Amino acid sequence: MFGLFALFAAASHPARAQTFTGTYINTANGNRVDTATAVFSLINGTTLQVVLTNTSTNTAYNNPDLLSGLFFAIAGSPALTPLTATTPSIVNPGACASGKVSVCSSSQVNVGDEWGFVYSASGFKSSTLNASGSQYGIAAAGYSSLNPSFGSSAVFSSGSPQDLGGNCTKNGKCNLKGLDFSIVGSNYASGESSPLSNTSVTYTFALPSQVSSLGISNVYFAYGTAPDGLALGRNVPEPASIAMFCTGIAALGIMRRRKSRPVGRTPRSAGVRPRA
């Protein structure tokens, strides 16, 4: 019984990589469906990597279709230090600020100055949106309607990332007023003239001390500038966890079947009378 308990404990233990998916219905554009994923990975126990991906298949976009932020909670609320933010490529690279077009035209573009990171112990909320259970936020927009907002000082990296211009001020700090460098899906063809992140952005954070696992919860995907909408993330179990859980269920069934068998009695053969 103890072995079975340990098996279930292992199956429910926070995994080293946790995937969340979300769906947002854009009512401002004919109920267009926007989808996204966020994969949280623990690297060497010292770094949290978050890959935010726009998985929508839409070809045309308007502002509320742009994946512009992510909110989440971590068990124990560890202090995170933002390190890097990169995207595979930039859509509309010619729209980047003067002198930055060549940077925007390259691969694995550093967008650290174009995304902000904010920690709030009380979470994030507005008159219409509520992510009060999510203490960590990443955004490409200022989200002025949220409390707290991301503002001009919420640059993602604490170092000196490449300033891509766009919605940044002259001193290299971002206003984060618009939706520049928000994320579009791989099928994007039209709708926005500003520079946008193609398909995904990968963020890395330093953890305060080495850990063996992270419990991620209260994941929300944010769209548009307000943000215009939030999509609640659904946890997708890893295949290994599913297999382990199924094994535990099977073991429980075997134990119940064995327990239901009569003990200390031998079945009588048909047609044979016992001796007097």
C-alpha cells in the first residue's frame, strides 16, 4: 500500500516542465478564436525558462488578437530575476526604429527592452479583468488599466539588452504603450504594420536558490493593449505523468481484485461429495 501511495505522490508532484494552453474568443472581430501555449521549464535547478507561443491559425489580425502578455503564480512565490527575452524572428522588421532594421531582420532577436516584467503580491486586476491569483506578469504593453500596470520602468532584463526602438524612449527604457513586439501565429499575413514577434518569445529568469521542482498555477494569457481579454490556462499533463497515473490505477485495481478473493477455502470440484 505504501508503494502505491508513493506512486501516486510521484505522479502528482510538480514536473520539471509544465505546459498550459489557453483559448481566447475575440468578440470584437467576429468571435475569432485565438489560442496559445506556455511551457515552464526548470533548467539545472537555477533557471526558469518560459516559452510563450501564439498557436493561432489566423492569417489576419487586429489588436485584440495579438498575444501581449502572460500572468502566472509559483508555489512559495520565489523572487525571480529576469535575464533574457528572445524571439525567433520579427514580423515587419522594416517597421523597427531607424538604425535597428538590420537587428530586426536577424534571427533569435533580443526583445528584452520591448517586454516588461512585474511582480505583485496581490496579483493583477482591473474593473473588467481579474488575475488576482497571479503574482508574476510579463507584457509587451503597458496595461494602464491594470493595477499594477507595467509602465515605462518594467523593462524585462535587468542588464542592457539590445534596444530595438519601436515603442522605446531615447534613453532605452520602454513606454510599453503600444503592442510592438507582441506575438502573432505562424500563419500571420496581415493586419498590423508594427514590428511583431514571430510565433513565440522565450524568457529566462534566475531563481534565488537551487530548486528541484516548481508548482505553476493561475496561468492567464493576455491579448491586446488593455489587455482586451484574458484566457485562463489549462494544465496539460506530461505523457510520463499520465502513464504513471494509469499504472497507479491499474495497481489499485489488482489490489482490490486480490482482496475480494475468499481466503482459507479451497473450491469444491463439481459432482464430488465431501466424506462423512
